[in-house]
Amino acid sequence: MKKLTLALAQIETKLGVLEANLEKHLDYINQARDKNANLIVFPELSLTGYLLQDMVPSVVTRPTQDDPHFKQLLEASEDIDIVVGFVNEDDRHRFFNSAAYLSKGKVLHVHNKVYLPTYGLFDEGRFFAWGDQIRAFDTPHGRIGLLVCEDFWHASPPYLLWLDGAELLLFISVSPGRGLNSHEELESARWVEHITQAYASLYTSFVANCNRVGYEDGFNFWGGATIHDPNGELLAQGPYHEEALTITELDLNQLHRTRARLPLLRDERTGLVTREMNRILAERGRAF
């Protein structure tokens, strides 16, 4: 039986205080390791906090052994894989809202957030550059896709990862609490949970979302980490509005069982999608 024990660390971070945030990461990594987790996932911008604005250039960390923060995380990844959110900088001094996957002391993948919200409460496009790649990648636990918050509110990034072979989609976020209703969860939480369940079902894949908690400059973040299986069934969920480490064991053979019963990937017509996308761009390209 192929198994993966997955831990989602919905933590509260201190804005711009990297040392304190790193210490919390290492503590949760130790907790997950003690519970035999194979992979621990932290929220979006977990090393820095979210509402950075003009602080962005001062909290850059580079995913290399030469960086004092990543050096400790890379050492910790020798016996447990780690997903961490951070501010990245390229050689032309553009700053990105990024996530890195660490394993066996190496960086296996870095994803730079592709969709930067600049509506409602959000103003990311003023301070970050847009990422321009969406790629799945191989890990000791199978092929994985990694996205950051707004990326998975758009249909194309999860779809591309599915086509690129991802069997586990990891979504990290700092979704703020918005919208009261008669249910226990906030309206924003309900919407996120519906979307992640839908992706698991549509793409017959495991889908995990790790959202942060706490308060930052008047924003409240609700947590509520979730893991869905390829049938869209909820396997585990973290509590709302408190720090927690949510751990569950994934039976990776469920991919075989679900996709044999529901061969959506087999029957996907990518040639048709490509042809129609080219037609739409040719006819309506200026609108996009």
C-alpha cells in the first residue's frame, strides 16, 4: 500500500519578524516529525506575514543553503518534506510571493504566485511581480502541484497541473474571514471549501489547502485546513480561528481506484482545448 502522512500547519505569523516565524516553523516541523508525518505544509507567506507592502524588499529570503533561514529549513527537510511560503527575489530584483518544496536537503520546486489580487481588500499587484510558470514536479511521494491562494481561484492553474501529472494538489493561502451566515463557517471559508472539494472531484486528485490563522492589521484569517481525496470526500479538517497541526494518512492507491471508475483524465481532449483556445485568442485576444 502506498501511503503518505500529510501534516497541514495552520499557524499565526508575526508581520516581518522572520526569526520568530522561523522558530515556529521548526517547532511545528518537529511536532509533525514526532507524529511520523512525511510532508508538512505551511500557509502562504508563512515566513514573513502577509500585509508586507513596502516591507517586501526587506524580508527577502533565498531558497539556498547560503540563506540563514533556508539553511535551517533545508536541514530540517532531511527526514520530512516541507512546503513553506516566502518572499523571493530574482536576478533582476523583482519580488515574488512564492512557495518552495524542500526534500532531503534540496529545493525540488519553487512556485511564484501567478495571479496577484488587486480588488476588494487586496493590493498585491503593487508590491509583487507576477509569476509566469505553472509546473507539476516529482517528489519522493509522487508528482505534486503547488499553488498560492488566488492561483486556485482561477480554473486554469489546477487544470494545467492535472494535465502535467499532479496527483496531489497543494494550495497554500492567507484567506481572510468575510461574510457571516447561519452556518458555523464564514462565507469565505464555505466558498474555499466548496472549491477545493470540486477540484478534488473534477481532477480525481488529492487536494489539500493550508490557510493561516490570526490577525494582522485588522484582517482576520480563519484557518480551517482541509484534505480531500480523489472522490471529493473530506479526509480531515483543521479547526477555525486557532493554530493547529492537522495530520492524516493518504492512501495513494485511491488514485487508481477512482480513476479506473471515473476516467476523466483518460478522456480529456487536450487537442480540442488547445485548438479552441487558439481560436478564442485570435478572435478575442484583446479582451484577455
